[in-house]
Amino acid sequence: MSRTTWFEENVAKALADDEVRAAIDNAAIKKIEARAAAVAEIDNFEKLRDLARDIKQHAVDNIDRYLQQFIDNVKSHGGQVHLAKTAADANRIIASIARDNDLKLAVKVKSMTTEETRLNEQLAADGVRAIETDLGEFIVQLDHDRPSHIVTPIIHKNRKVVAAAMAREIGVEYTEDPETLTMHARRYLRDVFRRCDLGVSGVNFAVAETGTICICTNEGNGRLSTTRPKVHVALMGIEKVIPRMADLAVFLKILARSSTGQPITVYTSLINGPKRPADPDGPEKLHVVILDGGRRRIQQSEYRDILRCIRCGACLNACPVYRRIGGHAYGNVYPGPIGKLLAPLLNDKTYYGGLPQASSLCGLCLEVCPVRINIPDALIRLRKDQVRDKSVPRLRQFAFQWMFRVLSSPWLYRLGQKLGRLGTAPWADGEWCRKLPGPARRLTKFRDAPRPAPKPFRQLWKSEQNRESKRPARSKITSEHRE
Amino acid sequence: MDVALFVTCLTDTLAPRAGLAVVRVLRRFGCTLHFPPDQTCCGQPAYNNGFHEEAAVMGRRLIDVFEDYERVVTPSGSCAAMVVHHLPELLAADPAYAEKSRSLAARTWEFGQFLDEVLKVDMSSINVDSSRPITYHYSCHLRGIVSAERASQMVSSLGGIDYRPLEQLNQCCGFGGAFGAIYPDISNAMTSDKLDAIQRTGAEIAVVNETGCTMTIEGAARRRGGGVKFMHLAEVLAEALGLMDEQA
């Protein structure tokens, strides 16, 4: 327990950077306030959340049926479908599509699933240059960085950092003016769009009934990236499937509201197969790659509910821990409350074993989740698994076991109160301790710790009883204070 | 009206004056108080940290201790949430205790909730010292029991109060049980911001109805040099009603 973990190191680094912390905190609070305003605009939002929860849970529970229906319908539109068991499989499939079609320049629509598989690295190794076209992702890529938020990848960057990256990497004149910077990116990307031959996107929703891929973006890059290149590859996790087109309306209504506080994303692209003969534009080929990547395991476990996640990022914005430590500290592509679940469950429960404890269980994530994933409860379930698997750090396990033994027995409990009072005496400054020794020093690292009171309530109660029986009887009705 | 007090282990041990204030305020409003002496802990520390067998042991004890009382009131929203929401889930498959846990859940109230919903106390009829500005911290686990709006309204509607609303009312103070000990750095970052917000209100008194939050924020305030007085709502009410003049 005393050994510093990678997570604690990341946390210490993040907390030391006040500027980044303030940037994240401000941006996230603005988003969560925008969400509140957007949600208040419609009167049935809570019912929509119930509906979204039920639809997505039904889809997850019946995932094979809906995936098959989706696959059949994509094929009937002339699209090709590939199943990938692992992230590496997905990358290999996409790289071989590029090789087979002799594709060299890929434009990418922001996709967390391609971040999860680290697709860009695989493509680069295969001689395919992949360029991110979402402005935030473009800057992340320019700055050789990683996204720190599911929706707002550069939430951790201020405009100075962005300006420096643009000047350094694409040779434009240094400016911190957001509009000028955006125009530079736009000019750069227009040229890329003219020359690209492969478009890679994620998928927000996959409609089983129609074989439709829905992509929600704000900058129009999604539409350009999926129509301009010869080939469009869409990578999706198995949990993206929803049953009907009518269900999509529910999700479109809640996604952007929860995410950015917009009523709907600026562009909502519905894609049904590659270019048909009569179409003026569109890709010649459409490949849909469907990734398991650990999701099937989650689907078959008691954590199935977390596959409802639609990656809106609201839980990140709301989370007091995320807003303090930022996305990179989580050591995973999915940070924040949902990341504390996805990282261990998709990857490795041991490596990510410190994440489930990094929560005060304040419950704000549950309060904003559009599909009502009970994240605090799921975090407790992960902690329960650690207890079952005996992977709780030994000192912590020992401390807990003793504490529970004491709390389960009235006489040990009373003894504990007395010993706690006596035991803290050497470090006492009145009723508080400024510094405790040994493992308890963590309790006084930043704040004073209270000592057990000289007389616990149970002793006060006894004298209070005597006091009460000695006082003259008085009216028990005190109507002047009743409403 | 008979009321059994579930004082909670933290309040019993660290904030006995708040427990005493609860007793005196409830008596003032006509309740007959009982204190089953064998009570210890609701099991929440075990439950939250994944030790569910141990939590069930403590939960069953609590149910037995309070079995004979018609109403149970506790000065902690967190422990109330454990009894009202989590114990029935935890013991749902226990044939001997499933029904009993639901029964205890239905008979348990958080102190402020009890004043509001059962005793229907008119807070504006209780006058506090208007020369001492008061702010209110909403504790996270009160969610699902009393809303932040209602809970802060109860304080702000006290007679004569100079009420100073707290920014980011729904933000956690950084306590989180074992969280604060496992990740003191993150916890401290949260507590500092909370304390900043409290200090910005200019309040002299911060009402905090959760001993866990109180020890966290007050501990940080002391490290910074003090300044704010932390009190449970029951203490504020008991003082306003002249019930705390003589200590037990």
C-alpha cells in the first residue's frame, strides 16, 4: 500500500498543474451548466432518460439478435461487415482494407473506438497516413498528445498550447485568436479532404431495423470524411446497436443535450450503404467493422448495464474527481466515472485496480447519466469483486477487518472509543490532531483529524435522561412552531 | 410520538453535541426519545468498500436493535441512505431479514427530513441570530432522501437568518469514507475548493448535517487557521430555541 502506483503518480502530476486543472474545471462546469439548461427546455427529459435506459438495456440484453439484423441489413445495402474479436483484429482488418484498395491517406472522424484500438499507429505502420479532422482531435494529433475527454479531447489545453502546436507543426504564424486558428486548420484540412482516399469513422448508433449508421458531429467533417473518400470504414463496438429507427429519435434528443447542452448535434449523418448508381457522391465501398474488445465479456457479466453508455461525457463533466485530475491520469482512453468502470472491465481489473476507489461515491454521475447507469453502484460492485478476489492491499484489508470487527460489537465499539481517545492523546492539540503517526498520517496530510470526544453521545444520553426526568412536566405540544 | 435515535458511530464518537441537540430539539417538538444502547454502525463503511458479508452482519444487528421502535431518526443523510436504500438491496435474498430490512427502511428518517415531513416544523418560526451569517453545505448522500433545493430551503427559511447561499451546492466535500484516506491528494483538492466556497460566502456558521463532511471540511479549515464555525442543523435549532444553555 505504501508503494506508489502509476495512478497515484499520475494524480500527483495532474494536481500539481493548476493551470490545466483550472482549464478542465471551468470547461466542464460550463458544459454541465449548459446541460442543465438544455435539459430544462424539454418537459419530459426524465421520462426520455427512462426510455433511453430501457431501449438500450433491451438492445444489450438481446445483442445477438439485433447485431445479426443490423449486419444483414448493412449487407443488403451493399456494405461489407467484419467482426473483430480484439482491438488488434480490428486494426488488422482496417489496415488490410487499406492495402487491398491501395489507400494511402485517411481522414478520420472523431472516434473513441479508434482511440481504444490505437488505429492510427497501426495505419502508420502500414504506410497509411491518418489525419484527424475533428478540430479538437486534429490539435491532439498535431501536439502528439492523447484526448483527455470523450467528447472534448482538448479540454486540458489552453489556447497558448494550441497556438504553439499549430505554429510548430503546420507552419502558420503564431496567433492565439481562436477564429484565425480554426481557419488555419480548415485550410489545412480542406487540402487533405481533396487528396484523401479513405474515410474512417466511429458509429454513434447502429440501427438494426434499417442497417443505418448514425454519426453525430458538430463540424461537418463527419459528412466530408464519409462521402469524399473512395472507401468508408466505420468502426463500432458491438454495444452500439439499437433496435429501431424510432429509437434513434430518443437518443438524438438526449445525446447532445447531455453532452454539450445543444438540442442536437449540428450534423447528424445517417448512412445506408455505399454510393448507389444514382447518387451524386459517396464512397464506392462501405466497410463496417464490429469490435468485441472485451464487451462480450461485460455483456455476459453482472456489469451488463454499463454497455448502455452512449459516450456523452456528462459523467466526466459532473465528476469532482475528473475535474481535479483530468482525463490523462486515468491511464486509459475512457476516463472519468465511466472510465473507472470501462478501463478495468474492458482491459485488466488488476492493472486498473486503483480506479474503483478513486471515487467519493458522490452520485453526480448517476444524476446526469442519460441512460441512468448506476455508476456509484457499479464501482461498489468492482470493490466487492476485489474483496472476493482477495486483491485488496494487505494493510487496507487488515484495517478494514479490524474496523468491522469493532463496529460489529457494542463492547468492542465502546472500548474503541476509549482507546481512540487515549491513543490520540500524544498527538493531540485539544480536540484535534495535527499529525498522526504511521499509516494514519494519510488522515492528517492536509487536514486536522478530530479525536474521539471525551464523552461520546451515549454517555451524554445517560445524564440527559436524568436531566429530563428531573425537569417539571411541560406541555409537549408546541403548536407555535408547526405549519 | 415515540422516536428512537440512531445517532450513528461518527456522531456518537466525534460530534456528541450534535446528537444531544437532536434529542433536545425533537423533545421540544413533542417527541419521546429512545436510545437503544447496543447500536453501533449501519454497515455503510463495509458496504461501500465491497465487504458485503460484513456489511450484512452489521445491517442485521442494526435491524435487530431497532426492531421494536415505530420511528427511527438519524442525524446523518449518509447513514439514512444506507438504511433506506442499500440495506434492503443487500438483504433482499436473506429470508429472515429481507422483510425486516424493508420495514426498517420505511420507519427511518434523516433528522431534517423528519422535521419537515413528519413534524412539519415551520422553520420560519424559529429565530436565529441574524448578526451571524449562515451558509449550508448539502451532503451528497442526502440525494434521494431530501433534494438540495429543499434541504437548503429549510435552512434559508429560518427566522431572521442572514443566509449566504453556497456556490456549487451539489459538490462533494471530498470525504467519501475510505476515499479520503486512500487518495488524500484528490480528496484535499475537493475539500479546498469546498472550503474556498464556504469562505467566499462570508458566513460565520456553516451548517453541515453529516459528521463525515464536518470532520473533513472543519479539519481543513483548522489547518488553514479556522474562522468558520461548523454546526449541525440540530445544534443551530437547539441554540435558537434556547435548549443548549445547559450542557448535559
